[in-house]
Amino acid sequence: MRINIAFFIGISCPWLVFSAKPKEGGKFEQYHTQFTTGSSPLKLDDASYERLTAIPRDYSIAVLLTALEARFGCQLCRDFQPEWDVVGKSWIRGDRRGETRLLLGTLDFAEGKGTFQKLMLQTAPVLMLFPPTTGPEAKSDAQAIRYDFTMGSQSAEQVHDWVIRHLPSGTKPPIYRPVNYVRLITITTAILGLVSFFSVASPYIIPVIQNRNLWAAISLITILLFTSGHMFNHIRKVPYVSGDGKGGISYFAGGFSNQFGMETQIVAAMYGTLSFATIALALKVPRMTDPKKQQVAVFIWGAVVFGMYSFLLSVFR
């Protein structure tokens, strides 16, 4: 009888040892190994989500609940996913040993419908951080901390800062963004193309840029445009013209604080005519060698100034 009992105990002990439930710490090591051997946050389903977020836990886990398939129409999910992958890759690169005891995971709606229903989520994406409930860094409140996506898609740096704010003090891995070689080559090619273009075209472009008459014309047009009320029209969103109440069209607004879009163009044309006439009298007329032509030009441009200024005063009397 003693031999049978000893035999039974001998064959039962190995079974009891192998069937014993693993310690809680082994769960973190198991998933951290999967996390660091991958190139992005852990891909979760309902079962793995329940296991990782179950109490007790001696680690933190940040889970992104998203809906990436096109049939769900979540553009914000697709826009944020690359940034979330950057956070995951940065954490994998900077925390190989798991010193921060943080896991990052992604639960897609296609793989976690039960979790979405359990949490009664109507929108996505949702980012939740579950703090540890046991150990030296345990939190008294085991409720998940939720990230706010009300401002639209967030950058990896913003999410990274939010995560480390809710982790214990200590060294945290920084964000590592991969080098965008396509963008680098594109910018380099564009710069070289611009340098080559200006090297070839500089004999033709530089004289135009250094032309004083060109800059004088640009300055004059700009001055006329803004002194006639162009910015006022854009700020106040004024109408182009308005009816006069008699079946006609009114081009000028009454009062000193109102104006129409057409009024601005008419005033700019009057100012331009006055400016051109003044410039002609000051610069062109004195250079004429024929006294008779010079006298006729003085009368013509003087009449233009007199008539246009009289019209300007009659409009704004």
C-alpha cells in the first residue's frame, strides 16, 4: 500500500508543477517579449485585451481602440495610426529591457467587437492607459485614463508626452522618427534644380529684378490698392454693388464707414489716373524739347488732374 501511494505521488508531482498557474509577473515578460520582437504595438483581440487589462497587474498598458477598415469610414483612425506606430517603435527601441513596465497595444474593431460593446464605445479612436494595481508604483484608482481626441488627429510627440506624464518618474525613451528618404531626395532635387535654373537664367532675371521702374510700378499699384479700401472689403465682406431703391444700381455707399466693392475699384482708378498725370507733369513734360508740344502736354495733363479731382470731390462731397 505504501508503494502504491509513493508511486501515485511520484507521477502526480510533475503534473501539479506543470499545471500550476503562472505568476502575474510572467504575463508581462511574455507580452513584452512579443512587443519587443515586433515592429509596432501589440495586435490584440478580445481575449488578449481582457487578459492584459485584468486586475491585478504590476505593469501599465496603453491600448488604442480603433477601426481601420475602410468600411467603417474612420478617417481619424487611419490618420492617427502611423503616429501610434511611431510611438510603439520608439518605445521598442528605447526600452528593450522593459524597465518602464509599459506595454502598447492596438485593438481593431474587427478583432474586438465584444470589447467595444462592453465599453459602449460609439466613436473611435479611443486611447486608454491602464495603470498598475500592484507593486511599488500601484495606483489607488484602477480605472483607465482616457486620451482626448477632440482636437483631431494628434502627433506622436503629443501622445508620448501624455503617456509619460502618467508613468512613474524615471528615464523614458524619446521619440525616434524614421528618416523619410523620399522627402529628403525630393527636397535635394528641388534645391539643385532651383540653383541650376537661377544659374542659367540669372543674366535675364537680375536686370528685371534690379529695374527701378518695375519696383516703382509695383509699389504704386500696392499703395493704390490698399488706400482705396481693398482690405476693408475683405475684412467686412462688403457687397460688390447695391440697389438704389429706384430700380437702379448704386456704386457708392452712403456715409463714411461703408463702401462697396465696385466703389473701391473706381476710387483706385481715379487715384491711379491722378498719380499718372502728376508723374507725367513732373517727369515727362520737362523733358520735351519742343516748346509747343510741351505747352499742349501741360494743358492736357493739367485738365486731366483738374477734371479727375473735381469728379473725386463731387463723389465724396
